Amino acid sequence: MMSLNSPTINTSESQSENTFLKQVANSFGKACDSYLPAARLQQQVALTALGMLSVNRKDKLLDLGCGPGWIHPELNNRCNEFCAVDLSAGMLKKAQSLHLATNYVQADAAALPLKTAQFDAVFSSLMLQWCPRPDAVFAEAARVLAPGGQLIITTLVQGTLIELQGAFATLDQKPHTQLFLPEAELMKAAANVPQVSWHFKQRNYSLFYPDVQSLARELKALGANQVAGRSATGLTGKGYWQKLAAAYEKHRTALGLPASYQVLFITGTKNAS
Ligand SMILES: C[S@@+](CC[C@H](N)C(=O)[O-])C[C@H]1O[C@@H](n2cnc3c(N)ncnc32)[C@H](O)[C@@H]1O
């Protein structure tokens, strides 16, 4: 059974939000060992984001949605100390096995059990698309940041997996993939946190796959297989896969089947006072 991922839920019920967060944590927990080899995009994006961060060796940093912590040796070289936060106990345990952060905290980025104004920088790569309330995440990231502190968040926005969404749409109208938020909506959410001067830059990444099954396997290996607002109805049956593959084929290039990922780099500095 396979369903593909969804970053945003349109629900006002905290119960559904809690259920969704549990599903996300479980999915990523199950993927903690398979994640890194599948994380081609995630590695490119996080390393680019890291290059945008100007921290110094005295700084204290927060890695929000740290995953298995593969980037922690890099963070360790750049700052004095850092704290690692993730919703998933499995991912956090994997990160903790590296013993590089000063503390490991299992928490929702929208409600951080962390003291105000304690970090010189907040780093968060490809977590935000999993958060039902990005505005609350922006507010929390800004709260824990010291005045003058820096923030870099990357996320996936509308246009991501557009080829796969199109192929599914030829089969039925169910939400098989995420409804990635448009950049404008995230800009609006960030504007609710005026103590940070925000900047946004979108970049398109294309990854190539031999076939649609390889793309689906990669998403599952990443733990990116939750669809919010519905139970996982799954992809079943050979016929269904054949139809999906046939619909995707029209995008084939000499490099294979492309999948587009629209990555938004959000940077900010918290006002000095
Ligand atoms: C795609 S992985 C990215 C991991 C790592 N930052 C990287 O770049 O490889 C997303 C991570 O965000 C975590 N996550 C998802 N929703 C979260 C939330 N609401 N609060 C904290 N972490 C969350 C997941 O458990 C997962 O480890």
C-alpha cells in the first residue's frame, strides 16, 4: 500500500491536526534508516541553505526538523553548540546516535518547549511543508531567536511533483500527493511575524527516475508518504500502476522521468531590539 505525501492540512480541528502529526512522526520514524540514501534533494537543498547561514564559532544554533542528523557534522564545525528538534522519536534517536548536539528535543515546531531568545540562528530544512500551521512555526522560530539572530528555512511549494500529480489526475480526483502551498501564502504567514525581516527565493530542482515506481519508492524511503485529511487509501493493483506509469511517460526525457521540486528558501533576521 502506498500513498504519497501532503504538507498542509485544511482543518480547524486540533484532533485531526494531532492525528496528522502522529502519522507524520510515525512515517518518518519508520524511514529513519532508509532516509539518507534516498535524500538526494534534501542533501542538495540543506547544503545550499547552510551556505546562506553566516554563523560564527561562538554561536548557538537550533536545527528544527533535524531528521537523522546527517548535517550535524557540518553544523558542529560552524558553531559553538546546537540543539536538535524533531517530531519523530525515531529520527531524533538516529540523530542522537551521532552525539553532536548539546540536546535533542522531541517536539512540534509549532509549539517549542524552548526558552525565548536563546539562539543566534535557526536552521530548518525541508520540514515546514509537513507543518499544518506554518504561521505558528514562523512565530516559534522567531520567539526562540535572539535579537539580531538569523533564520534560514527551506520548504517545498506549489509546483512540486507536478508531473506526478498530473499523472494521478488522469486516473481519479483523489489527493494522492500533497497540496503544496503557494509561495504567496507562506509570505503572508511570515508577514504575521513582523519582528523578522523576511526574504524569499524560489528555486526549481529536477530529479530523474527510471520509472514512476522508483519515484514512489524514493518518497516512501524518505518517509514522505502521508496524505492529510484522508486515510491512506493506497495505490493498489497492477492495472492502476500501469495506467499511472503510462500517464507519466509523456514527460520522459533522455535522462529519465523528471520530477520537479519547487524549493522556497526563506531567510530572515530578527530585529535587534
Ligand atoms: C524531509 S525531513 C528533513 C530532515 C532534515 N532537515 C534534512 O534536511 O534532511 C523532515 C523532518 O521534519 C520532521 N518534522 C515533520 N513535521 C515536524 C514538526 N511539526 N515539528 C518538528 N519536526 C517535524 C520529520 O520528522 C522529519 O525528520
